[in-house]
Amino acid sequence: MVADTSPDAATATAFSESWNRLPEGSAYTRAQFLEWFLPLDPEEFRSKTIIELGFGNGSLLLHMASFEPSRLCGVELGDTLETARRNLHHHPEIELHRGDLTEVELGQFDLAYCIGVLHHLQDPAAGFRAVLAHTRPGGHFHCWVYAREGNAIVRIFVDPVRRVTARLPWWLTKFAIALPLVTPYFFYAKLLKKLYPQGVSEQAARLLPLPDYSLWIAEREFGFFHHVAFDQLVTPRTVYISRHQVDAWLTDPEIEPESRYVIFRNGNSWKFGGQKRLAKNI
């Protein structure tokens, strides 16, 4: 499918405005990368084949390349290939493709992963099916999505703003709206980290907005906060995936039942995955 005819073209274009304006290198620390993939250990996929569905500017691919997979491949709908190639210039062996992840057919891999993309698609279920389609029998898949659970404050207060800002020029959204809105949150998160260096107690968590996520992001600098806020406000499409929906996806008969896992991450998102059944067991 041609990129600009995809039902997700507008969302991909909006995100490319964000990814193409980041400094060179990965937007994420190695610690963030590794935590995103738990309970999987990327070391176990050394010399294996890996694909990322929705690679943005190549931030995760940059970390994944250090584990020296035998084939590392990515597909992205947005116009970020040149940015990603610059970020990955030390790894010319990485295959980068532009296209709709729900339509492309790039083969089957030992690991197929999709981080932070499914919840922006017009049809998240189609995105999940694409992850499975790119996983070889016996291979693993891993996804991360915004949760409906734990995000009430975002859905009530941020999402209505996003519906307006997604229609504005990117520079207006980034500097006139995202910047002033994220500044008080930055100080809130840093204060929370100072007050609760070992984690928020259950009693305090009932009173504080986004406590676990705030402690997680408090490890980063202001520029990362600004990037996340801009990402939240620039996209025309965001949905919040419930645990019920994740569980329903994982009932796919192609998935080995004993391999399934669902992890509530930072109190506001789901990590989930499993292993695709060997063909003879399907």
C-alpha cells in the first residue's frame, strides 16, 4: 500500500514531524530499552532475525543492533527513513522499509515487536495481526500499548486538548502548547522522585496523579518530557487499550497458551506477548 493512501497516513505524518526534529541518536536510554522488552532479554535473540513494526527515527533499532541479530528489519509508515538512516549510519546492514505495517509482507522473524504504535492505528487489531504474521512458528512477539486502566486523567484532560492540537501546525503545538503544559508536570515528576526515591506507597498512590509513570519519566531530562508531551498532542488518533482487549488478542489460536504474558507497566500501559505455535500444533 502506498504510504499516503493508508488510513493511518495522517497519524504517521504527524509523528514524522516529531521524530524528524529530534537530535541524532536514540531518544531512549539503554535502561529504558531493556525495561521495555522485559520479560524478554534481547541477548537471547543474538544472531536471530528481528523486525520492528513502526520504527520512528530508529531509536529502538539502534539499541537492538548492539545485540548483533543476523537480520534486523523495520517498517515505518511516516516519512522518517532519512532520519532513521542517519541515526543508524553505523549499521548499514539494517533493512528499513516504508509502508503500512498492516499491509507489508517482509517475512517471518524470530522476534517481531511493536512498541507504542498499535494504540495509534485506525484498526489496532489489524496491527496486532500483522505482528503475529511477521512472527515465525516458534518465534516470539512483544508489544506495548497505552492502557485504558490508569489513564483516566489523560483521557479526561489531555485527550480533549489533543483533538484540537492535532489540527494545528506542528510548531504551534510543540512550542505554544506542549511546552507550557509539560513544564509544571516536569517539576511535579522531579519533586515526586525526590520525595519518594524508593517508590510511592500504596496509600500515597491513591492521591497522586500518575505516580508510577511520573517516577519513571523523572529519570530523564526536560527535553524528553517535551518530546513525550508533543507526541501526545500531535497525533490525530490515540486509543487506550483495556486489559480485556489485550486478553482477547492473546486468545488467537496461533499463540502458544503457556507462553502468554501481560504486564501492567508504570500504572498506565500494557506490555504483552508470547510465542507463536509451531505449525504442527496449530
